[in-house]
Amino acid sequence: MAYVIFNHKLVAEKEVSISFQYRGFRYGDAIFDTLIIKTGMIYQLEWHLSRINRGLEALRIKFDIASLPALCRQLLEANDFSDGLLRI
């Protein structure tokens, strides 16, 4: 079973649904970044977090990125994931 982080919670991928009223779905407001994972380590995590934060500020999206490192690690562990790409 695959897991994702949705609304700050670890959830089985098949249980996730997005409302048509969700602004990101309706208007495409979003920040995306792709991180490299090698032997369970996230490559240049701080640099990616800074980049995500700058994008959020530019689009005036209110989101505290402080929880992202722990959520990323929780997701990697839940999926027993050690090498590949992580999409935020």
C-alpha cells in the first residue's frame, strides 16, 4: 500500500480525494518541487525548503514549512523508500 501526506497527515493514497471547492484544484495555485532521495537521505533539503518558501511568499500562499522535514521523513519511512524522487 502506498502512503501520501495530505493535509499534514499520513494517509493511504487510495483514501485521498480533493474537493472541487479546493482553491488549488480550481485555480491551480500551488508550489511544487522535486527532491532527490538517495539511501534514505533527502539531497539538499534546506535549499529546497528555502525555494519552496520563496515560491509560497511570491504567490501569497500562507503555509508554514516548518513541518515539512518531519512529514517527508515520515512519508519515506511509511513507504519504505530509500532511492528515487519525492514530489512536494
